[in-house]
Amino acid sequence: MVGRSFGDGVRAVIEATGMPQRRIAELLDFEQAKVSDLVNGKGGVTEVELAMLLGLCQAEPDEARRLLALYGETCEKGTTPVLRIRCAGTDPQPGRAGTPRQQDLRLVSSNGG
């Protein structure tokens, strides 16, 4: 299951810092529930927010790429409802002003890894 693998990976990255989830949330100016949802594979963040967390935690580059790919895969397949709602191109009202398209997400994902 993609959500579980994603959550386990995020949990491992956070645990490697030695900081509690609460501190990670504070440093990123996230609600603690957002970090909790991430480690439980529920998502609820944008790709940029995930990248911020991975950078703060100094995730190894290969692991950061793997987690970003899992995030993108989850968005495309819609396997985790919260992620699916937050992903570009899955807005329930397509074409709404300011709504990014799925192609934009793929371009961002493939450029910086």
C-alpha cells in the first residue's frame, strides 16, 4: 500500500533527526496534526510542504526522491483520499482560477528530485 510505505518513510526521516514530531511541526509552522497525518500515511500536505519537511530533516537524497515519487504516485492513483484532495489536478471543480494542473505537478516532480 502506497500510503503506508509513504508514512513509514516520513516517520523514519523524522525519527532520524532525534526531534519529536511536535518540534518538527513548530519549525515548519505546521499544525502538529499535519505531521501526525503524514506519518500515518494520510497526507494532507502539498508537494512543497513535503519537500520542506524532507529538507529540514536532512533526508538522504535517495530517500527524499523515493518519498516524493510515492507522493506523486499517490496523487495519480488517488490511493490516499487526503493526498488526492490536496494534489494538483484533482480539484473537484476543475478549471477554477489558480488551480494547478496535474501536468504541472509532474514537471515539478521530475525536475528537482
